[in-house]
Amino acid sequence: MEFLLNFVFFLFQGMRIFLLLGTLLPLILPADNMLRIGISRIVDPVLRPFRKIIKPIGGFDFTPLVLFLLINIVESLLRRFLLPLALN
């Protein structure tokens, strides 16, 4: 059980990194850059359901921030309630 939780935490950390890259790379790299396209292919399907609910405000897309916070909340809840059970 502990291995499974550590794997989930690893996936959460990876998703946070991809969200950060998916947010910052469009500011730095041109639209036809392969790295930017690859990160976008990973992040956009995850953000798409949130974009249907949360519309851009003043031209700024808040969905990566909302997903980042949601990942942190879920991870915190898992660490608080499931990790102590797995360590017993």
C-alpha cells in the first residue's frame, strides 16, 4: 500500500512539473517548438474539463492554477488520512 501511495505522490509531482512547464513555456518558446507541443499534448487533455467550467478572466487562464491547487489538496488529504494507515 505504501508503494502505491508513493507512486501516486510521484505522479502528482510530475503533473505539477508539467503544469508549470505548460504555463511558462508559451511565454518563452515559439508555438512550433517541439518541447512546447509535447508538454501541451500532455497537459491540455487534463486541463480541458476545467476550462469548460472556468472561463478566462481578462484574457488570463486560471485553470492551471486551479488544477495545481486541486492536486495539492488531494495529495495533502491522502498524506493525512491514507499514509498513516499504510505505515501500520
